[in-house]
Amino acid sequence: MAQENPNLLRDFCWTTKKSLENQADVSLTLASYLLLNENGKDSNVVFSPISIQVILGMLAGGSSGQTLEQLLSFLKATSIEEVHYIYSHIVHLVFANGSLPGGPCLSIANFVWLEQSLFMKQSFKQVLDTYMACCHQVDFKNKAEEVRNLVNSWVETQTRSLVKQILPPDSVGSNTRLILANAIYFKGAWSSEFDASRTMHFNFHLLNGYSIQVPFMTRNKKRQLSAFDGFKVLKLPYKQAGNTSFSMYIYLPDARDGLPALVERSGSESGFLNRYIPYQEINSGMFWIPKFKFEYEIELSKALTILGLTLPFKPDLVTGFKEMVHDPTPLYVSKMYHKSFIEVDESGTEAAAATVAVMGFGCGLTRIEELRIDFVADHPFLYVIRENNTGIVQFIGQVLNPSTT
């Protein structure tokens, strides 16, 4: 793909600043719930907010009435046009230079499977075109298991085999009418790699008071690091090519058991990610971060419902998703599956995620300046991978135990 005009990304960021800030806030709201209240509270977590939000954006494009209003409210958007503008430009601008030599390898893809007996409305076809989503008609009524395998195969291909079997057995049936899928892949090399010969094993302190030995990485290069009230933030840039710039941010609480409080604060404090960004370069102090590799999966309908997004998961004859297909029977989201993978080592980061919505029919700041700042991530921490120019969040997670794969 040809290189984008650098002014396009700059203008995009300026004109949509508030919308981009809202995207980050929605990401942290979802992260706070998953990390504190779902099964993530006792495990390592990685998930892709943008993957989930793209699916919600497509769902919003096929909804109306109160269902649409609720989706817009959840996404902190004022109109469906704003939603489509943000996420279509994410595809065209943020991911446009994802294959340039020397930079991160990036890809994002959307696909839709539609019951062959149904006809899609022209307005929803236009929505799918906005999201660059391909559509294929299939036989859910007689070949549901075959379609499930087809979706799983597509996700596995788009994520370089990092996300497998996102749809479990019996998740697709004869009542399924529509499946929306998004897949995202990221592989970035550190702008300054760690020397593997210097990696050493040290204690990592768990939330339960025990500790385990895990490999820690270090390097002598200057690092972007700042200390704030109760936590520190480290910025680890990836090699850059084109107009985009990606970094991993590690949020390390001062207290060994301070992660839950930090996660709760990040989810409730508007503009958290933009407020706590390290700008100074530090060339002194102890510096160790652990290697880690794990995957995470969740069925999202419960989490989204508790967070206030209830109507998409209920059949509604009057509004709901009547803008998608020509069918008198109301569609609703029966399940929404999300599965992610991440690996962080001396060379960089590889991460992937997918979100699949299965639809069926139914009948009813104070900054602290220091001359020397140690950064030893030897206890649970929060991490975020985001694009620096736009602030768009690709991945969020927590590391509770680096030794768990």
C-alpha cells in the first residue's frame, strides 16, 4: 500500500481529538471491569479494545432506536457518523503503513457471514464497506458446524495462527443468522532491543504474598520514565516506519499489592492515559522488566451487559438490529467471543486478538521530578500498547504471574 500523506494523520488527530480520548476512556472502562471483576482478577490478561469497539461500531451501523442510542452512549459517541468516521479512519490511516520495512507488522481485518436465505439491506452493505468488511453467504440452517470451522479458520489465518478456535463447540447453530468478526495482529521490534545475554532470573512477587523466579530483561540505554503519585510509567517505543508510532506503556504501582487500586483508578479517571505519559529520559537507576507470554479468552456478553450495554443482547421487534437484513424476525447478539495472545521478550512484542459476534433470531496529577528513578517490575503491573499520534489503544492487560503461559 502506498505511503499515506503525513498531514492526513495529523489532521485526523486534530479534528477527532475528543473522540480519540473517548476511545481510550472506553478501553480503560472495559479493562477495569475485566481485570477487577471478571476471571481476569486472578489471571494474566491481554485483550484488544479496538477489536471489540470495531465490532460494536459495525453493530451500531445495523441498529436503530434505543439499541443504537445505547451503543453510541457506550462508545461515548454523539452520532453514528462519528463512530464510522473514527473506525474507518483507524483502518485507513493507523494501519495503512503496517507493512513498511523497519516498522511494526500490523494488520486488521473484518468479515461477515450471512445466512444464505436472507438478503442484506443496502444501508448495511454500505456500513460494511466503510469497515472494509467482506461478506459471504453460508448455510447456517444445515451446516452450522462447517461455518463455525470456517470462522475459526479465518481468525487463525488473520492472526498468524496465534488465535485458534475462538468459537467453541455449539456456539453456532441452525438459529444463527449472522456472524461479525474482527481480527488484529501486531508485531513490533523495540527501538532499542534488550541484550538476551544479560537476562537474569529474579523473584517476582505475587499478589498472594508468595514469589516465583522468572527471567528479567535489562539494558543500559536511556529510557522514558516518570514517577507519579503512587505509580511509575515506563514508555518502551517500537521501531517506527511511516507516519505511525507505537509504544508499550507499563504502569507499575509503588506497592507490591497496588495493582487493583491502580486499575480501578485508570478506569474511573477520565483522560488517564493522556495525563500520565513519561516525557523525560532517565539514564540511571535499576531497570528490570520480566518476559511474559500468555493468552486470554472471554465471552463478553455478561461484562458488556453489566457495564450498561443490555439491548444488543435482547431481541427487539421495534428497533434492535432491523437495519441489517430483510427479515421480520428480530436479530440480537447471542454471544460475543474475544480471544487474545501476547509475547514480550528481548526483541519486541507479538500480539493478536479477535472478536466475534454471533447473531441469532429470537422472540423476545502531580508529577514528581527525580534525578534517579528505579524501575523494577517485580510485582503485578498494568500495560498498554497504543499508537502515539492518535492515542488509539490496541492492547491492554495485566501481568500477575509472568511464569504462567
